[in-house]
Amino acid sequence: MKLILLGAPGAGKGTQAEVICEKLSIPAISTGNIIREALKSGTEMGKRAKSYMDEGKLVPDEVVIGIIKDRLAQDDCKNGFILDGFPRTIPQAEALDAMGVVIDRVIDIEVPDDKIVTRMSGRRVCEKCGASYHLLYKKPQEEGVCGKCGGTLVQRKDDHPDTVKERLRVYHEQTEPLKAYYEKQGKLKIVEGQEEVADTTKLTLAAIEA
Ligand code: AMP
């Protein structure tokens, strides 16, 4: 199964990707996590991406397309994958098609903008493994500590309110047109993001199987 999770930043794509990848035994691939890893290790790509990311802008298409090409060529992607945060522009979607990757389903998780701004302030991520948590909706068992790897939970720099507003603006301008792109291909399913993570997961799984 080859899936794409679409949706605004903070709509819960990452959390859903983590749950679904375990259920379907396929890897979840987050370009955001790959870029943050590169940034931590100080690679050239990481350094190039940093200023875009910090300002809430998109990293240039050729950089993320290169990342995805390398990642999808790895062995664990043979039986399928979930793309979380890619594609985010029409040229990225076209690049995926040009690679010959046939996507089965595109799930768009929809949450209104005003809810997103509130949600983002409670979001925390593990600085070691990238797992996501939320102070209200997905609390870690031990405060400030990742239940998966014991890493420290932090707020992402780009989750601060001003950057979130810019990320939403960029989302509506550059990423939202992908809904029409995949609708035309007959692959789009819309899921209304729910307050409870488990409720969104139920709807997402139903949309995958529909
Ligand atoms: P995310 O963790 O998916 O919210 O991504 C965090 C940031 O990484 C985004 O705000 C962008 O700066 C960058 N990024 C991640 N994926 C992409 C993509 N497909 N295209 C461009 N920039 C991306």
C-alpha cells in the first residue's frame, strides 16, 4: 500500500502516520524528520534547509525530491510506505509521478486554521527519535520524556505562533492545490480531524480501505 497523508501543518499527519505504519507494517516517511536529522548532523543539505524551515517556508523542490528519491529506493519501501509531508507542491507531486511511483490513496486530514494554531502550541516532539506528542491530546506517560526512546520532548522552533501562521499561509497557497491534483486521479479521500487521535485513526483506516 502506497499512501500519501495530506493536510495542514498540525492537522495530525505525523501522529496518524506513526499509528498506521505499525498497523500496516510499512515505513512512514517524513521529509520534515529527514531534514531535521540532517540539520542535527550538520550536513550540507541540513544547513541549506535550516533558514527556510525556521521561517516556515518550504525547502526548495529539488532538495526534497532528491531526499525522497533516495529514501524510496531503500529496501524497506518495497511493500509500500506512507508519505507524511511529501509532496507539498505540484512540482513535487509531478516528480513522484515521473519516478513511476503509483500511489494507491491520498488521505487529506482536515482541521480548521483556528484550531490548528491552538493545537500547535501544545505540540511536543522527541529531539532524539522525532516521535510526536501533545500536552492535551497525546500526553507522554512521563512528562517531558519520550515513551519510545527516552529522549527529551521539546517544542519545535517552527511551532511558535508567528511561524505557524506563515506555515498555514504557505500550506493554502502551495500545498492545498494538491487536493485537486489527486482528486483528478481519483485517489483523494477526506478525513475530518477529530479531537481524539484514536477517532481520527478509525476514520483514516476506513478511508484507506474504502
Ligand atoms: P514538517 O515536519 O512536515 O511540518 O516539515 C517541517 C518543515 O520542513 C517544513 O515547514 C518545510 O520547511 C520543510 N519540509 C518538509 N517537507 C517538505 C516538502 N515536501 N517540501 C518542502 N519543504 C518541506
